[in-house]
Amino acid sequence: MLAGWQLRRTGHGVELTPAGAEFHSFAQETLANFERTQQRIIETEGAAPDQLTLSVPLRLGRLLIPVLHRNFAIALPEITLHVLEEGTDRAPELMQSGQIVQ
């Protein structure tokens, strides 16, 4: 898992460590991007693909892939979702070749 993804106890409960807060922000952004992509597919009448392939950063795949698959299956059950764990340096190359979407 991710080093530094921790909670810190305080007198009033718990709070995220700086690394935890950074990851939380990244996760929120990733889910927002997913929701925008989902909305674009819904709004594009008749243009929904049969399959969609997404790429997530290597270190976050274990955390994000189950959530992505579950939410996608609920929202768009007619589309098969493939999620790849790739290094962030490969994402632009995969997008240009059409293997993944942005």
C-alpha cells in the first residue's frame, strides 16, 4: 500500500497526515474525472462504446480499480470497463494511440 497514508489521533478524533491529505485530494480528483467521463458518455447520444479502457497510476490501482469497476457497473452496465495499471509516463503514449481515454 501507500507509505504515509495514515490517520493521526488528536484530542477531538483523527485527522489525515499531510501524505493522507494529498492522497485524498488526488482520489477526489480521480473520481471527479471519472464522473465527468461518465457524464460525457451519457450525454453523447448513441455514441457510447461497447468497451472503455482507462489507465490508473501503478501505485493507486489496488485502491481505485475496485471502486471504478463497481461504480461503472452500476452506472453503465452495458459498457465493459477495462482498467490498466500503468506508469504515469506511459499514459500520454497510450492516449495518443487510442488505447486509453483521458
